[in-house]
Amino acid sequence: MAETQTREMAKAHEITKADVDRFLFGKHLTNCAVCGRFRSKCDLDVHTLSCQRGATADCSASSTLHVLMIVCQNCGAIEFHDRSVIAKWLENQRVTQVV
């Protein structure tokens, strides 16, 4: 149930490059873990991917994982972030700003 709500939240809000920038800086991830270059909107590319997760011993059904692939334009290092985590964080930021 929670996964369905999170997926709907992520679909309702398309995550933009500016949103990813806010998320990274909000989490204080301000440089590439590989080359150390300071991140800004012009220093990274963002791609949306969906991956099929296979069934495991503790999860009998397969599921789809929606991720953002963040690529450093300086060295090509790749990071993956779960879209639902970023969507929740963005939603929490909006709620906090309204209050």
C-alpha cells in the first residue's frame, strides 16, 4: 500500500534537474564522490530509469524500481537514487515551506 502511494506521489510530481539539485544540496551532497568536482546544475546529467526487480526469498513477487541516474559531467561517475525517496523529500520540503 505504501509503495503504491509513493509511486503515485512520484508520478504526480515529475522530478526535474532543479529538484535533483535541491535534493543533493539539501542532503549536503555537494561534490562528486569520485572526482570531487563541485556540483551545480551544469555539472550533472539526470536520467530516469525503471528497473525490474526479480523475486527474492523474502519477496515472492517481482516489482519495478524507479530510479534517477545522476552522471557527473566531469568524470562520468554514476550514482543511482530511488525516485520515491527524492519525491518524498521534495513533498516534505513543500509541506515545511507552507507551514
